[in-house]
Amino acid sequence: MKKVNILFFLFALAVLVSCSTTKDTPDSKSDEKGFAKGADVGWLPQMEATGYKFYDSDGSPKDCLQLLKDRGINTIRLRVWVNPNNDKGSGHCSPEETVVMAVRAKKMGMRIMIDFHYSDSWADPAKQKKPAAWEKHSFPELLNDVYNHTFDVLTLLKKAGVTPEWVQVGNEIPGGMLWPEGSTDNFSQLAQLLNKGYDATKAIDPKIKVVVHLDEGNKSEKFRWFFDKATANNVKYDVIGLSYYPYWIKTDYQSTILDLENNLKDMASRYNKEVMVVEVGGDYTLVQNTKEMLEATIKAVKSVPNNKGLGVIYWEPEGEKSWSGYQLSAWLSDGKPSPALDAFKE
């Protein structure tokens, strides 16, 4: 990192930390805080830096996080990349930037999830590219990379007064991560990488819950295959994370929501784990449909027996189409939140 960027980061962090009086502990009373209603807002700092303005329904300017909080959001999910570039949409989210955003969210009383992609940019089912700095590393070196990166980022957060409630080890990894070494074609190696992330997280605080995350949460066969393999290879984790995007599988939610509910219940009982929809989204032009989809998703997660359904997180609701090009935001073209987000209200 350039010297000027380091100085800026330290200054910004000092200001945020000096204003925060919240204790440096993860949420030890998470059960008391109840259902997590969340938003992943990785684009927010870039949106603000480029001059994007957020408005309340009455047209008054307001902080985006406050707008989300006013609509029932109590949890913020933040992705972290290893050495990202400065591209507006596919960069940023460095460890240092993530710390600043996490401190800001915690000051507003938000619960925090950190999503480790273990890449310099997007990691998802179609791509799991190793960070450039790790590209030529051997598998034993990659194990150390995962541990050290996870530990170092969480240490930065802890020093800033934020110990997240959840840490996600890998992002949408039905095919594994850190390809090719961490592919599911060699599940024993993937298991070792995941366990390094788990161990680093627990070394920071054993109360942090570790999440393993797959896409297409309505597809039971995909989840059973992966988590049966994970069990056979002794993968350590606390929560099964699911994505649910009817838009991307070209169906209306009404034809898949029961499959999601059944899969959530199956995962919780089959593996004795907690479950959470860590990504969800609907077409921003279909306000009522998206609201109803969110209500149905929340209901499905809450229906998991024994309070093992932890919450629902919307992926980039603030990422309004004119700025991001993203069809599944929950924001209107006039800079106001979509009424679809009212699904998160009590």
C-alpha cells in the first residue's frame, strides 16, 4: 500500500475508533438479538466517493446505513479481497477499507459478517482465482496464506474495536476455492484450506461463528453432495450459508421457495448446523414481487426448527442500477430505497 494511503487509512480509522464506545467483543448474546436481517454493502464507500446521494422516501438526504436501519436491517455483511485494484465496481474492499466500513457499521449498532473471498476480486461458482501474490505458492504455502490472511484481517478489525459475529470462509464454493489446488476435485485439500480459515477465526475469538457458503439454496442435491463430502473430510464450521436468487435460475420465487425451505430444514437436521441465507435478491423493477419473495424467504428461514435459522441478508440493496448496472438492487432510480425492503420491518 502506498504511504499516502496508509496515512489516510490510519487517520480515518482513528476518527472512527475515537467515536466508538462499543466494547470489543463479538455478540455473545446473539440469541437475544434474534433474527439477523442484513445487507451486503460492499459498494457503498465507492458509491459515496463518486458522489452518489441517498434519499429517504420524503426526499430528504440521509446516510445509506441509516436508511437501511430504518427499514429493519440490523446486520451488515462486508466482503474482503486480498490485493484489489481501484476499479469502481470490481475493486476496493481491501482489508483496510473493510475495517473502516465495519467500524462505521458497528457504531450504528449493526451486527457484522465478514466474507473472505480469498481472491483479489470476485469469487463465485464460475471463478475462484487465487490472489496474484499467492499464484505461484505451493499447497503448504497456500494453507499458510489462508490462515495468515484470515488472522491478519480479523486482527485489524479487533484492534479497531470490531469482532464480527460471523466469518464466512470462501464465497459461493460449490466447486471449491483457490483453484486448482482447492477444487472439490481434491476435496481433502479444500477441507484443509477451509479448516485453516476456521482455525484462524477461532484463534481471534472462539465465539465467532464460521460460515461455509454455497449458491442455489433451493437445490438440495447440491448441498447434500457438498456437505456430505465436507463431513467425510472433517471440515470444521458452524453455519451453512445459502444464496437464493430466483432471478438467476429464471424462475419465480413461488416455484422454488418450498425447495429452499425444505433444504434449510434438511441442512439443519442432517448436519446439526445452523443455517442462514447470506445472499438474496430480486429484480428492482418488480417491487411487489421482490417484497413478497423476501417475506417468503424470511418466513422459510424462521420456520427451521429449534431456532437454527439465523437470518436473511440482501446482497447490495443500495447498489442502484444507474451506478452499478446491477439488476437485483433494492433501490429506486431517484436514490430512494425500494419499498421491497419493508419486508425486513417487524
